[in-house]
Amino acid sequence: MKIPIIIFSFIILLNNAFALKVREYEKKPKSFYNIGRIVSRYEKKKLVKNLRDFVLFTRPSRYPGTTGHKKAIPWLLKKLKDIGSSDELISVEIFTPDISKAIASYEDDFNKKIKLSFKTSDPIYNKWRAFTDNVQNSLKKFKGLKGSNLVWEKKGVGTSKEVLILGAHFDTIAYDSESTKVLANSIMPGADDNGTGVATLLAIIEILNKLEIEKTVRIIFFDFQELGFLGSLDYTNKHKYDLIKNVTAYINVEMLGNDTKLKDTEKKLKNYKAYIRPQNKSGHKKDLKIAENFVLAGKKSRSNIRFEIKPNGYANSDHINFWNINVPAVAFTQNIETDYNKSRHHTSNDFPEAINTKSFYEAYKFLAAAVISWSFDITR
């Protein structure tokens, strides 16, 4: 069936309306003002549409091994092509998840945090013993299953060999709030965790596609994060030498859609965090430096959200594997301490309609501006 010329023309106009436009003189921005104009041109409705489309296409779940999970990489590949990424910028790394390592890490976590502090008769001990056993049994079912990390990289045109890596995981999980069991067959839309991270990185890629960046930016969509951070574990193991030698920092992008005032114990909006290693840990100063640079860029380039730097060693995502090889890393995410998304996080209720789209968009602008300023060494 042929599409009528009028309808076909309308589709082209609609696509062009959503296309990001960067003027020739803007391809090498010179100031935060220039950066702010560019990142603001990427519209909020486009960011939210990408989030909704991703969740819709991969429904009902991106839990490893499910049909939705298998659709995630093909959707991302098509999206990267649609927004102008050529084949040479994209690669997919297939890996075998280290299930034994994950099982051991959950046991070690239980021994350090629970076994030493609670008696076997304590309900808290029994709750977390049941949780650990259940997660370990869930992991055993993954044996033989492959994972996929999708890597996009654009080389800088300058002389610097520095590399900045941003990452966001795309898999999902849900737990029963009472029994703490993994609900492997449940609906897991994963809009906030971590569709928001995926959509943010897609937006940043689309902007970087248009710019003549000076320093290299690599963006990774990680698999198998929810049970042991196994995608990033495989990546850091395989590329350890390159990461230690050339990578300035790893930026973890996760859960940018929850921002409430009613449920926030501090009764604040625009209340996000940048988590780094504690002051008494090796690598703290390097984490702090990149976090401060990002916060400065966010402040100076029209973002109306703030990420407070928190040196508490938050260790519940992929950045921990970069810390483990002593690569500086910062986790940019929601305020876990005072505005935790308890009613939706790791449940079937983490859907796009619950996202605070205003804060989500401001968080995107903050991070996009920071990445661009890093690549061009813009400090004013």
C-alpha cells in the first residue's frame, strides 16, 4: 500500500520538527551560555517520548531472559541510527555474566551487614537471610544466559587522549515488598529505574552527534545491573588497562524521574544527589573533582536543578565496579536518603506516568551541559 504524498510529507515535517538543530558556529561552543542554548533546544516532550517509547516497546519487563529484555538492545540500536549515529560509533559486547561472583557478593554483603549485627532469632536477620537466599536462587537460573552491553563512542578531534564514560543500565527487577522475593514473571516497566537514565543518555548522544567535540565521550548501556552489577563488572574486567590509563571518570546515570515534596522528609523539590567515595577512601579527591566540575557546569548553563555532592560511598549501582579498579566515578541520581521512591522502586508501579517530568528534564540539561563543558574544557 502506497502512502499518499500529503501524508508522507506530513510525516517528514513531523520528524523535522523533532530533529535537533545545531547551527554551524555552535558545533564548537565557547561558553556555558552557548551550551545552555544547545541543551535547551532538546525539548522536554522529546525526552519524555523516548522514555515512554522505550518502556512501551520492551513491556512488560526487561528482566534478563524475558521477551522485553531481548527487545531492548534492538530498540536502542535503531534509536541510535535514527538520531544520526553511524555504525563505526556503535558496538555491542556480548558477555557471560559471572553468576558465581554475584552469588558470592550477596553472601559477603549479608555476612558483613547482617550476620555480624543481628542474632539468628531476630526478624531482621531472617528477613535478609530470606532475601539473600532468594536472590542467589534467582541468579542460578541465569546460568547459560548471555548479556549485552551497548557501547557508543565519539572520538574527540583534539590532541587529548582523555575519555569520559557515562553509563546507564537498561534491565529491570521487581520484588515482593513483604517476602522480598524476586517477582521474575511480574510487570516491570522500569520507567524511573532506569528508563530515565537510558533516555537521558540518548539525548546526550543526539547532541554530541551534532558537535565537533574536543575530547572523547563514551556512553554505555549496561545489562544485568539489577542482580550484582554484572554488565559493568564484565566491562571493567575486560577493559581494565584502558580504563585505568585513559578514562578521566565514569558517570553513572540512574533514576532521574523521582522528585517529590510531599514524600521528601526535607520537603524539598529539585533535590538530587551526586554520590562519591567517602573522605577516608582512596580516590575520594578524584571523585570530588569531577563532581564539582559537573555541578559548576550545571549551575552555569540554565539547569534549574541541583545535585548535592554526597561522600557516603553509595554502592548500589554500576559505578562500584569502576571504583573497584580505582577509576574516579560519580553516581548522579535521586536523593536516596530523604526522597526515596519507596512505593514504586523495584515494583510494577514504576511507570512513566509517575515521573516528575520537569525535574527529569532539568536533570538531563544539567548532565548534558556538564558533558559538553568537559569535552571542550569550558570553565566560564
